[in-house]
Amino acid sequence: MVTPDEITKPGPDFDAVIRLFKELDKESDRGTVLVAGAMLEEGLGELLVAHLVPNPTSSDPLFDGPNAPLQSFSAKIDTAYRLGLISDRFCRDLHIIRRIRNDVAHRAASCSFDDTSIADRVQALSTSHGILERSPKWVSKRGVPGTRFQFIEAASWMLFFLHAEKVRVGKLSARRPEFGYSVSMDDDEQPKSKSAT
């Protein structure tokens, strides 16, 4: 199991990524997709909470409940991108994983990484991040890995990044009250409009 100390180290901790990989690899194909999707959504939610102004109540109206604006994985992804917490490529790749997860979750029959629709999306994911393309020696020594490996590899490093970034991200501060909450109309120093005289 990956400990919190392991995911807070600066930069990539490849040992932690490998441990995450091994945890996901214990699941069936369907389980791998569902667990990875759930872990990524949770990690993204935690990153958002770590960055946003603290919520004063135990229930967060942004995240909790069926009508909460950040209840869905898609909304969390887009919000994290718009807040500058993740890059446009990471945003796009989280959406690819979200689509794979949604396809798997809504299938009555079993699914496999060999299914064309899943394999095509995993290929798009691998092409996007390009780790295999940047690792010709590794590929030449071991061969091009299968679709399942490629999915778990991407999900593992992405999950590691979200957990590590949660510790590093700056917290927004609550804004001070705007001037209308403190000025007085009785102040003689204020300029008066012609209609007020």
C-alpha cells in the first residue's frame, strides 16, 4: 500500500507509481477500469478541496448531493483545468479515462481491454502522454505492452500526480469583505453626488 509520505515527495516517485500499478493490476479488466476511475475522481476532488477556500460546514454544497455543481467526474475535471490545477492534456486524458469508465460501468456483459472501443481509447491515452514513444530502449527490450498495461500505467502516474499535487497546491484565502460592507454614508470625507445634495 502506498503511504501518504511516499506521495508527497517532490517530483515523480517511481516506486510509488509501481506500487499503485501493482494494486490496480490485481483487479479484473472491469474492476481495474472502475477502481482506477473512482480513485482518479476522488484524487481530483481532493485536489480541488485542497485548493479552494475552506468550506465552513461538514457538507460541501459544491461536491455533496445529486445537484451539486462539482458532483460529477466531468465537472471536477473541467473545473480543475479552468483553475489551472491541471494542464489541458491532463484534462483531456482524464476525460478519456472517464469515458472508458462510463462505457464499462454501463455494459451488462463483461468487458475486456481487448474490446475495440476500449483499446482505441487506451491507445489515444498512450499517444497523448507519449511515455512509450519517449522510451525506445525500454520498448525495444520488453516489446510494446498490451492495452491493459498501458491503461494501468497511465492511471498510476496520473493518480500519483494528483495525490502529490494535493500537498503542494496553494490554498485560496477567503476574500475580505468588499467596501460596501464597511463604509458609511455619514462619512463627511466621501464625495457626494449632485443628486444627494
